[in-house]
Amino acid sequence: MVGLVDVSRACAAALVLLVATACGAPTATPSDVVQSYFRALGRDPLRTLPLVTDDFHRRHALRVVTSAEAQAAGADRTAESAPGALALDRHQLGWLAIQSRPELARLLAAETTRFGDARENGDAASVEVAVAPRDAPGFAQRFALLRGADGAWRIDAIEQSGVVPANAAAAFAAYPNEAARRALAARPAR
């Protein structure tokens, strides 16, 4: 009977230790979140979803369209619904779909990132990242993050600077968005 009690106490102590360890796990910093973004972008896009806010998806403006919207766009007519009025899942699906393109993963594999300043101010933070494509000039990305009610940091917006025609495709890979997609599509074929 003594052995059974000792095993029960040992199991209870192990359970308490496990719970205490899990509860004490450190929250990811804003820089950690941005590093996770770059690790998952174009390689495992589903992992980017919990790293970004709902407003982030509305800002990138990528989305899936209905056949009526595609026909309207093809006929150079205005689609019936404005991108901001669309359901969030249409933006999320657009975000995921664009990252499934193999050329995006190839561009990302050829980029290196160097983290610069990271600043926190209450529930807002910013992280500066220098992105260096293999065969093009570098550019900068500034991430704006917000801390959610759960305490986790999420990317709310991305701004790029130093984007020129020579690095536009690499910049699109680092931050897929509708404005950059349209600009790339409008460029003459090489």
C-alpha cells in the first residue's frame, strides 16, 4: 500500500510541475512573431494566420473572388462588393492561395533578413527588418504589431521602403498584397 501512495504522489507532483511549466511559458516577443512570419511565409502559410490580425488581412486586400466578380474584372467593370466589405475568410483564403505559388517560395528562399530596431509601447510594437534578395537591391520592412486580449503579439500592418522595379518581386514575396500584385501584373514581360 505504501508503494501505491508513493506512485500517486509522484504522479500528482509531475502533473503540478507540468502545469506550472506550461503556465510559465514566456510569451513570444514582437521580434519572435516577425521571425515566425518569415519562417512560415510561402513555406507553411497556415502558420502565418495566428500571427496576424483580422485588419491585416483587410489591408493586404488579397482575396478570392466569385465568378461574377472575376467576369466583371475581366470586362473592366467595377465589382459589386468593395474589398473592405468582404468576409474575412475570403481575404484569408486569398492570402493562403497566393503563398501556394512555387515562385513565391523560391524568391523567399533567396532572401536573407536582418532584424533591426524593435520597440514596444504598451500594447503596440514595431519591428524593423532589412530584407536582402540574392540578386536585387535590399529593401526595408516595418512591422506594426498589436498585443491581443490573450497577451499574444500579432502583426497588424507592414510597410515597405526601398522597393524598386529590380526588387519588386522579392518585396511581394516578403509581403504579399494586392497593390503589389497588380503592379507586378502591369509590368511588361521581360
